[in-house]
Amino acid sequence: MDKKILTFVGMPGAGKTEAVSYLEKKGIPFVRFGQFVEDGVKEKGLELTQENERKVREELREKLGMGAMAIKAKPKLEDLLRNNDVIAIDGLYSWEEYNILKEKFPKLILIHIFAEPHKRYERLAKRKIRPLSFKAYERDVAELEKLNKGGPIAIADYLIENNNDNMEDFYSAIDQLLNRLGISSSK
């Protein structure tokens, strides 16, 4: 089997983190790009807030460019691929991150998790981790304009729709895609 990286992209609240958590339960390890920001916040001794995360994220991108998270993730991805045929990424945002990883890992597969805006906003308002702290539409616009997020979404290889709250339907859609890709889980 060729080694594959399943890379989940989509707007906030679509279900990217839920998708990789489901894969982890099936024995597929993942790297969450947001972890690099959270680690930076902790290293600075700051409280984990959206404002502190934004500051650290901007510092990382100022230092390493818009592909910062991909640059930081490459060693971890390489390490995981030594022992696994399939791994996943939660949180690839920018076009630059995509280009960096696609050059290094040609088997990178982009999977767009799509949910209608009203459904995403409803989820964001309810979630405990990184809850909605300002207008969700403004967050969408900021991510598209400042993070170059649209490119990876637009050229995604596959689409999984996640508009209802029935997790079994969502997991079934993920399983169907894994089958299409010839991926079997270890659990």
C-alpha cells in the first residue's frame, strides 16, 4: 500500500476534528496543526485563549511564512509515516501549507468536510473547546482572507457532507470514503 496522508480541510465547525478523532479510534494517527500554536502559548506561559492563540499563530507565520504549520509538522508527519501506511492531518489551512506538504508528500489527499453555514455556526456556539467568541461570519471571512484557506478547500480531492447531527451518518460517510481509497483500519 502506498503511504497516504488524509488531510481534512473545511470551515470552522464543519467537523474536521470529529473526523480525525473518529479515524484515531480506528487506529489512524493524526497531527493537529493547532497543537503547534497551543504548544507555543504554553511555552510562553500564557493562558490558552483565542487572543493568545492568535498572537502566537501570527508570530509563527511572521517568522516562518504562511506555510509555518506545515514546516513545523513535517518532522512529525515523517515520523508517523515510518510506522503507518495512513495518517491524517486536522487543520491544514493555507495554500502555502498545502504546497509545502504536497511537494514533500505526493500522496497527500485533501478531504473537504462541508457543513452549511447555519449548521456550523450552531455547532460553534455550543462547543466547549474554541467556542464562538464573535460573529461566525466574520470568522469565516478572516480565515479566508488572512489564512489563504480557500485554495485547499476549492481543490479538495473528496467531499464529505456533514449537515445533520447524526454522528453515525457522518462516520458512515467517512467509512465509505476509506473504502473508496482502499484504506482499512487496524481496529
